[in-house]
Amino acid sequence: MNQLHWTFVLGSLRTGGAERATLNLANALIRRGHRVSLVLLHEDGTLREQLNPAVAVHVLPVDRARRAGPSLTILLERLQPDLLVAVQNHMQWAVLRANSRLKQPVPLILNEQSSLDDNLRRQGWKGWLLKRWLKGSWKRIAAWTAVSEASAESLRKAFPAAGLLIRAIPNPAVTDELASLSNEAVDHPYFRSGTRVIVAVGRLVESKNFPLLLKAIARLRDEVKLRCIILGDGPERNRLKGLVTQLGLDDIVDLPGAVSNPYAWIRKSHLFVLCSDYEGMPLALIEAMALGCPVVSTDCPGGSGEILRQGDRIYGELVPVGDDAALAQAIKKTLRSPIPSNVLQDAVKDFHANRVAIRYEDLAAELLPERSQHLVMLVGPVAPPRGGVSTHLERLAAHAGAGPFRFIIADFRKRVLIGQERRATGFVALLHYFRKAEIVHLHLAHPVKLLIACWARMSGKKLVYTHHNSRELQRFDTRWTMRLAHQVVLVTPGALEDVRIPEERVQVIPAYLPSRPRSGVGAGVAARLQGYRHVMLSSAFHLPGRPSMLYGRDIYGFDLLLQAALNFPDAVREGTCIVLLDPAGTMRATYEPLLQQLRTAGIDCWYPEEEIHLPSILPWVTVYVRPTRSDGDALAVREALAAGVPVIASDVAPRPTGVTIFPSGKVDALATALEAVLNNSERKVFVQPDHLAPLISLYRRLSVR
């Protein structure tokens, strides 16, 4: 990646997880050829000596974050960084204000090191005020990084409108220097005592809950011969020393204070203990594992569980927060049978500073092109339930999002936004991204599309409307949406004759994009379909509690398929299963009597309650049936053809090459077609043309007008 100028802003380089993480990331970026500036509120700090000399350090001429705004604005105008990273909540407030005063604001990344909601709650009225202010300021943020998935989820719950900005990137806890630092000599009598030594590291503050560890040690004093060292300093120091005396632990517990190199202490210890009430991504826990030291941790909100429970692998004991009895038992168990050092070290390889720096480079590559990328808002339904249109929108955003266009899917009815596998909610978020969008592409059948089309045109947006059905072209809202659109896309050529707008504004582009590979169907589904000679599949997309009907009949024609199956001769019925996919299950009760009649006649029927990814079930299917009474360019039809599954469909819309067509509503004709296909169910793949290129070409034409 090209050299970038990164500027980090934090309080100081005193001992702490956020400070060490920032130092490690800054050093890693320097090694990868970037320019790094570090802006501090306080010049002192024990970690300063570990900072790469190539990092430019700037100390603000104030002693409080709330006074840092003017001087920080002046400094940023002089530095002209490419990216700005604000660490720690009290500094983020100042950075947001300073950045907003710049002539050209810098893309700003907020880095959350803990569980923000818990952190703000403990700050009382100040935390409440900061949370309210952040809710109104998220639009000025380019990205919001959390150090664990749990911390990211906490952010999404606290700030649902900012969901698209939030992503989890772990702390850079493991460095190349860690091993050499851990080999330094440590002169402490506990390491010469011949007993096992427990170590804990962190600021002596209430949230770290070191009293919990002391109470656990007191429980074990008569059972296990051990010593305990707590490294760190902070406002709770005198209280902890008093508790040590009160519990009678003066001879086996020591608090030597903060040390510049805790790694040598950890490496020489037999066990590392994390006893916090909450964390973001506990840096010291990861460092201990990287040094091969066995660990025990409270299962606190944050990343401890993510580190020690990776899939079915267990790398250390987790105990409930505040439970000193459980902590004592976990300490005793781990000292008795520790996990091998090489296993622990392998578990934290993704936390190496170089790997995390690459993640931040990827984030920078995503953020900086936004200045030249065109934002396209795809307005349509968002799953669940999953239908053809929602699937098409997801694939369009996934396939085309890496080029000159950036896609966001917006569901105005659910007030949900989806972009790059992240989600935001609320009308404020919809309004914000609607204002930023250059192109608005409507994929709606609901009459609200006309209101959104008027709003888009009045806001100066380029408007595209895709009509996904072969009917409803003469509806008032549809006709006027087409008139307002700069470009109309039809998914079937048969609808062209009913469109009353100039030909140059109409384009036929079938709504098919290939699915991304997924794992196969679940074991339960595979077991359910094994053993049948024939599996007939049909699919529908009804909204929950709102079936799609045409003149009082199911628009997807499940009834036609079931009635046709009743006409099968006994030879065809035997070993045949009919699968009906309807994610919302809206019509299940309606069809149950007919399904029961078929089962009595010897044909098995399955109406699954769980949502099944269509391409994953197609390898088990003998024939896909589309007996619809109204349709467009059905995505499911093209999916089946691309998988080599024979397709039978009604003639209500133009069908792709390879489809066996029957007259709509004719049960006898459908039964005849099914018998013919089942008796000769040869698979033949029909390769689908590339339908992405015409869409991108359309967007390009609109973006240069």
C-alpha cells in the first residue's frame, strides 16, 4: 500500500492497555513504510522509551482534554494527515470538535478499547453527556473500530444509526520485541522462593476488580503453596494494600507498582489472572498467552471469551464475574494441569502487530477511495424473509462494491441499512446516507416508491427504477415512478410493449447474479432428502401474514403443483418428495389439508420451517417447478438452470433458454410436463450471461452526466 500519514491522538504513554496497543500499532505502521505522528496530552509515560524513534511526537500545550480543541485544530492544520485515529473517550470528544473546525476535515477513526456502554455508565452524568453527544456526532466519523466482536456489538446497540461504521479489529498485542523483552532479568524474592507465582497486570482501578483475586488467593492459602504479584498503579492502590493486610496476605502478595517491562515478570510466572468486571480486548491476557503463560480470566463483557473459546478449542478457564470461589477453583485446576505453551502461543497469532496493521491498511483503502467513489443506494426489501429481490440486492452490492461504486441497501419500511456486511438502523441513518448517495436505485413494488422517487429527484439524485414483475405496469405509482426515473430497468423483454416512456431510457437486464459459494445444506436437510427417487422443488416469497394473491389465488401457484401431483400414476408417486420453500411460512396452514391428502396418496411433502439457501439444496433436486400466476425474471429459475436442474415454469413471463413451459393455471398440462421430466431427468447446465456489466455501465453513464 502507498505511504500514508497516520496521526494518533491519546492522553499519554503511561502504562495501560490502550496506550500499549497504540504504541504497538504505531511501531508496526512505521515498519510497513508509513509516516506516523502521535499527539499526546501528557508528555510523561513509562512506554515512551519503547516508541520507534521515527514516530513524530507532539505534546499539546494544555493539561485537560476539554481545553485541547483550539491547539489540536492548529496542529492538525499543520500536520495535514491522511487519517486521524482517536483513542480513549475523553480525547475523542476533543478530536471530533477539532476535526470539524478544519477547512478539510480528515477521515476520522474512533478506536474503542472497552465496552463503551459499561464505561460510560460508570462515568455518571459525564458518560451520559458524552453518549448523547456521540449520538449526534457519528456522521462526522469515517469508521469506528472496536477491539472485539463483543465490544463492537455493544457499540451497535448503543449507536444503532452508526452500525455501518462499526467493525471489529483486534488490538496489536503481540510484537517481535515481546520475546526479547521477556528474557530480561527480574529481581524479586518470589521467583527465588521455589513456590508457584501468580501474576496480574493492569491499572489499579475499580473496573479491574483486583480485590476478587485477593479473595481467591485467601481461599487457596491453606491448599496451595503460591505467591501473587500485582503489577500496576492507580487510585485503588491504598485500598488494595489495606485489603491485603486485612486478609492476612502480606507475606504472599506484593504490589511493586507499575513497571516498564511487565513481560519478563509474566514469562517467569506460573499463571496469569485477569479478574476484570469488563474489558474491551484484554491486551495483557493476549500477551501472557503469547509468552506461553497459562491463563485464567473472568467471563467479563468484552473479548476474554473470544480469546479463550475459539470454536471448540479451550485455551483457559473462564469464571463468572465477581465469583471468588470459582476463581480460586480455576486457579487450582490450571496450576495442576496447565495448557502447553506452544498451544497458547498459536492461539493468539492473529493478534500480532503486523497482522493488525494490515487490517488497518485495508480499512484505510476502504475509507480513502470514498472521496472518489460514487455511493449508490439500493432501495428495496432486506431479509428476513429472503426473497428474489432481497437476494439480488445483496449479490449486486457484494459483486460490484469493490469498483468505482459503493453500495448501501436501504429498506425504508424496516428502517434498516446494510453495507459491507454491517447494519445500521433508524430513520436518521436512512436520511444521512440518502443525502450522501449520488444514485438512488429503486427495487420496490410498494406504492411508497413514488414518494421516494419524488424525494430523490427534488434532492438532485440520479434515479434508476427496476421493475421486477411482468404485470402492474399500468398502476399509477409505477407509471409515474418510471416517468421520474432517469433510467428504467426491466427484467423481462415482454414488458417493453407496455412501457410508455422513450426507448433510450429503458433497458432490459435480467435480475440474475451468481451466488457466492456457501457450505452445503445442513445434516438435517441432507438426511431429510436422502433416499428419494425424485425431489420436486418450488419456492415462494410471501411476507409474514401477508400472502401475495392474484384474484384470490396464490400468486406462486403452490396449489397448482400439489393438484398436479395428485394426478400422478402410482409409478411416479412412489419415492417422490415435494419441497415447498416459503421462508415466512405464510401459506403453510392454507395448504396443510392438501399436503395431508398427498401424503395419504403416497407422495411425501415437506414444508420446512427453517430458511434454506436455494443454491445449497439444488444438488438434491430432480426438477424445479415455477407454476406462478404472475412473475418476472425469476432468480430461482436461473439459479436452477445454472446448477443443471431441469425447470418447468408457467408462461406468464418470458423464460430463459432451457425452461419447459406450460400454460398458466392448467393443472393437466403441468402434470404432463412433470411426468415427462421425471421420466427423463437429465441434468444439463445452461450458463447464464453476465448481467453485472450492463448495470455498472448504466451507473457509469449516470455518474458522468
